[in-house]
Amino acid sequence: MDKSLVSFKQDRFAKYSEQYKFLDDIWDALCSEDVLRKYLPRRGNGPTLESDASYYLRLKTTKLPRAFRDGIEKGVGKFGIATLSENTPDAIKALENNIDSNGKAIDLFVFGVISAVMRYGSCAVLCDISPIGQLSLSLVPVTAIQNALIVDGSVQRLVVASVE
């Protein structure tokens, strides 16, 4: 496959995809029956295999506490409100209430960055400068990075499936 195509997915970005999927499933508290089936096996085997009715009842009544998600969100909340210092350049001060060109305040953006770091151990922030010089930041989930071309320390191409 041609590595210059947008559809090309580099293996290095898929390296941790199973772990990230597990973290996403736990973050969502294993809310769907299909996801729960991956982690809740039927009991027994052979003639002692759990009946369909018993397994279905366990699927319907098993609930995962949101401790993982709540712990991260409460922990991030303890960092407090993000503020800019007096030394902050005017170009950045202008973004305080619209960091992503969609009306997201810097507080919410910083909350997302710290949450991603605590959840996945890393995150990516995409800094986009429009042709007219307007700056916009986007949080890119590490699970969304698919392809990158870096030449002499400069990102020449970055392909992501989604941004937050």
C-alpha cells in the first residue's frame, strides 16, 4: 500500500489500540451488552456451561461502577480553573474564550487535555493556523492518529480519524 495515501495506517499508531479500546470500554462503564460480553464470559464449560437464561440475566444485571471515569474527572477538577498570566502573548489571550474556533473556552480545553493524559497516558494537540493567520487548537485522541510524516522535526502530514 502507498504510504503517502491518506488511507494508509501506520502500525506504530495501532500498537496500543487494544489497550485504548479497553480504556474506552471501562470509561463508558461497559454500557452495552455487546461490550460487556467481551469481558464477562459464561461460567463453566462442557456439561456445566452456564445456561443461556442465566448468562443473559447476568448480562442484564451486571453494572460496572464509574469509578475510573469519576476518579479521573474529579482528579482533573482539582487542578482548578485554567488562567492566563499577564505575560501571555496577546495572540493567545485572544483565544481564551474560543480556543478551537468553535467557542470552547480554554478551561474546557485544558480539562480535556489533562483528562486524556490521565486516561491514556498521552494526548496530541493539533495547532492549526488558517491562511488568514487565525490560530485554533484541537485535542486529538491518541486512538484517532493514523498516519504522520515528520521531516526534519516538522509535521508534514497528519491523518486523524477524529478530533474533540
